[in-house]
Amino acid sequence: MSISTPHGGGSRRPSSIKPGGKPKDGPTEKSGSTKSTPGASGSAKSGAANKGARPAAGGKGGGRRPVTPVKVNQGRNWGPIGMFAAVGLIALGIISFGAYQVYQNGMSWEDRAAKISGIQNFRKSNPNMLKYEKHQPGKISYPMAPPVGGAHNDNWQRCLGDVYSAPIANEHAVHSMEHGAIWITYKPDLPKAQVDELAKKVKGHDYTLMSPDPDQSSPISVQTWGYQLKVDNASDQRIDDFIKALREVSSMEQGATCSAGSYITETGTTPRDLAPAQTDPNGGMPGGGAVQPGGTG
């Protein structure tokens, strides 16, 4: 018995079911049959054409799947890092320098002097040595060479940046230091190059003077009223520190001058007892205080 399909297709046998079995999954076709159900041919061709093809990206048209970027681990860029580090160091240096200047400006001149290594402060250690009642004429004996204060002559050695090439009288130099002058002395055998270097620290600077001293023990000695520093070389930075800290401010007579009044410009270790009345109206010795042979002005 044959059953015809509603569309008039080929005949097919009904599925047979064995006792206890399941029906077959669909009609069977005759061996060698080339017929197929409607639409099967198109889907088969489409499946064959797409077999092995990758799905389109994003569900749209064909094309390759997007390639995921590969991250490359690059080294650090040291240029900007170095630049920022340099700027930071410069800023730190400026801040530190400013803080140091504030600290320095807040210190008294006595504190700045105390920071100089090797300095001797006789104002503290031996204040009685610096006392005197009045000016004294003639030769005066001092407990040290060069002296740093005490009794002195009525007239002072001019200390307007004067460089004397021969020894001068202690009695006049002590009076100059009472006015706040820095007196640099050196042994006569100090090499000329060092003498010239010392002279550069004196020439052109008021409240400074310089002269050789054969009686001192050290190659170079720097002193003002109550303070003294002894060094071996003219390039010693402490000389500049001494001058910067103590010049003029160490005066026992604030406002006293080095460049006018009863000053002496002559060299020689014998004091010259010139009374104030013997000086000319412009200050200094008669004739304007001209430097005598052996000294410079």
C-alpha cells in the first residue's frame, strides 16, 4: 500500500515499528535515489560553501577577525626624569642658601667670629689685658706680638687700606684697632706671592692695614681689638672670614675714623708722639699726612 504526499512527491513507505522499538527518525529513500526534499539542495550547497569558513566578525559581512594589539614593554624615558631631578636639586639649593643667609643675618658679629676655627677671643679669656686708663706716649710693652689691644699712643696708624712695606709701631697700630681696623702682619721671609695675596685683601678697603712683623711666631697673624688668628698661608679662607666678621664692628669707639684726624703714616717701630694740635685741618701730619719712605698710602 502506498501513501502519496500532499504535494504529489515520490511515494515512500511508512515507517515500521518493531515491537518495543522506536520509530525511525524519518522516511527512508530508495537506494540510489537522487531526490531530496524541497529547499534541501540550496541548504546543502550553502553548507558546503561555508564549510571550514570562520564566522564573520561582529556578525556582519565577511572579513578577518580584529587582531588584538600586543603591548611592548618599553624602557623608562630618563630624559624628563633627569630634568625634573635637576630642577628639584636647584630649587633645594636656592632654598637652602636662602635659609643659610637668614640664619647668618640673624647671628651677631660675635657669634660669627666664634665660628672661625682657631680664633682667639681675648675679650673673654683675658679682658684685663685690654684695659687702659688713658693714651700713653713713648714705648709700651705688650704681652704678645703682635698686640691685640690695651694701652696705646694718642695717634693711630692710618688704616685706609694701607699696605706698609716696613714694620710699624705697635702703639699706633693698637689705636687703629681700637677704631675697628683689621691689622694683618706677616714675617719678613714670607714669599712675595703670599705677601701680594695679602695685599689684595687690604688695598682699597677702609679699616684695614698691613705690615711685616719680625717678632711674631707664625707666618701670618690677623688681629683686631681683642681678637687674633694665626695662619700659615695667605690663601687660608679664615683670613677672609675674620675680616668679614670683625672689620669695623669690633671698634671700641663706634664711628671713629681711620682716614682723618691724628693719624701716622710713617713706618718704624718707635712711636711718634704727635699731639692733636700738630695735625693740619685736613687730618694727619703736617702736609696732609703724606706717606714717608718705607710706607704706602
